[in-house]
Amino acid sequence: MFAAIRKLADGLINLSAAIGSLGLIFIMLVILVDVIGRAFGSPMYGSQDVITMSMTVVVFGAMAICDRTGGHISVDLFERAYPELLNLAIDISAALLGAVIFVAIAYAVNESAKLSAMLNLSTNLLRWPKAWFQNGLSVFALLTAAGMVLRALELTFSGRDVRKGDAV
């Protein structure tokens, strides 16, 4: 049962990471063009807007893959001293708490996006609607939360931790 769900989740997580990677490449190109333009006295107009908005894609696009591969910060000072069952309970609790946090982030940013859309808030120079990026951030945060819930379920029912198993 979990194999099919895990395959779908891994596909979405990989897509999210790919989008984040494309965002990073895009930012690097914008910075390159801007720096070269500055050297010739003509910096790229709106580069700060582009970089700022693209960073939401980079950071939150990569968040799900960071959780999937165990890249989030963890403190394991007492892990060796605790029994395996307690470590399992801590891992499940941490995954569920992380999911709650990312759902809260998605909710707060979605509410902010509604306000941004209502007030027609946009970036300073290029006038890109901020709501687009806020909605994207919400989707990425929900995907991360879903991955964390799936990890908690896998830990609960199979004892398998995807962070310590097969790489994505």
C-alpha cells in the first residue's frame, strides 16, 4: 500500500526539487546578467525583484527533498542511550510536528496571499503580483507537510525510515 503512495510522493518531491533547482539556475543567470550589466553601466532592471521572488521557489521548492533525504537539523545526543522504540516514537512525533508546522506556514502564507491579491500588492519595480509567489510557497509547504505525514505513517506501520533507506 505504501509503495504506490511513496512512489507518487517521491515523484512530487522530485518535481518540487527540480522546480527549486530551476529557480536557483534562473537566479544565477539573473545575477550574472546584472553583474555584467553593472560593469558596463547598465544593471538589469528589476533584478532585485526577480531574485527576491525566485528565492521563495528555491527555498520552499527544496524543502520537501530536504526532509525526504534527512537534511533537516536533528540533534541525536541521546539517540544511542534511548531504546529503539523510544527513538521510533521521537521520529514519528518529530515528523508529525514538522507537518503541523508546515501546514501552519501554508495557511498563514495563503491568508497573506489573499490579502495581497485583494490589495493588488506587487514587487517594487516589475510589479509582479506577490500573491503568485505566496500561493506557490503554500503549495510547496503543503507538499512538505504531506511528505512528513507519509514518513510518520511509514514509521508507524512498517518501521521503515525513508531517510535512512533508498535515495531519491
